[in-house]
Amino acid sequence: MTKTSKILRLSSIFLYLLKEIDKIMLAITNGENQNAYVMRRPTDDETQEIYKIYCQLATIIHDYAVGCQLYKNSCYSWAITVNYYSLMHCGRFICLIGIKKFPKSHKRLNEFLSGQQKFENISLNGLFNILKKFTNDTKLEIKIKTLGNKLKKIKELREDNSYEFFIISHQINHSVLKTEFPKVYNEIRKLNEESLKFVLELLVAYINSLDYKDYFIGFLKDTDKNYPWAFSDLIHNLSIQNIDTSLIKDISDLIDENLLNKLDDGILLEDSFFNPIKYNSFTDKSEKMRNFMDRIKALIGDS
């Protein structure tokens, strides 16, 4: 046997022993804990579910950032409106992560989250029971009901604030509005910050309940640098939209403190494990994009 052959043979034996050691360690772990976590790659449907949840979260953060920037620019009316939409998307996020769908109507959403109406035969208590399978937040019910009740009131305020021309045209110099707008904005922003932290904490609990959590964590932490589609992309987009650097830093810190830093780095995985989501079979996304483009074409065609 040549020297090269001996080296190859020894290398083969060494790799075999490493695999056997891994099997033994896994067996020991399973013996100590029958519910031991075993990582697997998610299905295409599951990866698309991951992306839907992320996009809903990115929308919450984007609208929150834009609302804060508008207020800083003294655009009080639209600052309140955009912050309302951020809160509305918080409500949708809670539904999506629990029952995989949400009421599209704003009215039905706040009625569902406040416990006034069922959504597709699902009660608010039914939603609570689902969420409690992966979170032990003792204030879960209070937080969601508070959001539902506040959404109704803010929706009504937002409609006056957005549609009434007397209010919009007097938002800066009116003797009453110029003091009341900052008050109501600060109240809504406070609720928005609390709700954003809540959904981030809810997402941490949800991810930790998954047997493919490493893929989700890898996606959120932009592990595959060739496809930085999560928060790296979001933060970059906020800078392109001229959101103040200090505000972007605050948002980035909030994401780190309430989500990313609370997630384990996970298992060291092969690059192929982080292959991008298969958009070509992403029916929901394709339909939404196609419908939007059809509306653009219809508008341009009429001009």
C-alpha cells in the first residue's frame, strides 16, 4: 500500500469514527431528553410561511420608522396615520403567527382582537390557546385585547385626521391642534413601541418552538451573505428612504435587543441549507405582485 493510499484510508476511517461519535452523542442526548430538538430543513410551504411572517414584521418596522420621521418633520397628520398602520400590521402579525391568516378588514381585525367577533369561526380565546402552546407570556391576553380596543379608537381618529381638510390644513398653526397633535402622537407611538416589542418577543417564542428553527434563525440573521434579504435589507432600505441615522440606529438596536440577541446562533450548517426561498412556487406573493402590476398598467393606460 502506497503512502497516499494509507493517508486516504486513515482519512476515511477518521471520518467514519466522527460520524459514529455523532450518533452516540445524539443517542445519549435522546436518552436524557426524549423531546430533544432534532434540526431539519423546512418544506417549501414552511419557508414561504417564514417569509410571510418576516414581511409582515418588516412592514410593522418600516411604517413605525416612517411615522417617526414624519413627526420629526412636523407632518403630524400623516405621522399619526402611518403609526396607525404600523399598529394594524402588529394585529395582523399576531393573527398570522397564530392562525396563519388574518382579517383584511380593519374593522373586523380590531373586533376580533378585542373579542367582539369571531374570525372564520375562530374566537379570540381560540387564538389565545394556540399562542399559549409556544409562549408563556402571562400578560398575553391583556396585551392583545388592549391592542384590539386601541385599534378601534385610533382608526376613528385616523379617519378624521386623514380625511378632514380643516384638520389637515390647520395641523401646524392652530392654537389647539398644534398642542394636541404631539400629545396624541406620543400616546400612539408609545403603544406602537410596546406592541412592536411584544410581537418581537412573540416571534422569539414561536421560532424556538419549531423543529426547523435554525433555518429561520439563519434567515433572520442573514447567515447567507449572498442573499441578505432580512434585516440587512430592511435597514439598508430605511437609509435609502432618508430616515435619520439616529432613528435607524434606534430601530436596529430594538431589533437586536428584542429579537436577534435572544436567538441562539444555531447549528453550524452547510451553505446549501440556506438556499433562498423558492419564489417560483410562491403563489400568494406572485398573485399580489401581478395584481399590483395590472393596476399600474391600467392607470398608465388611462393617462
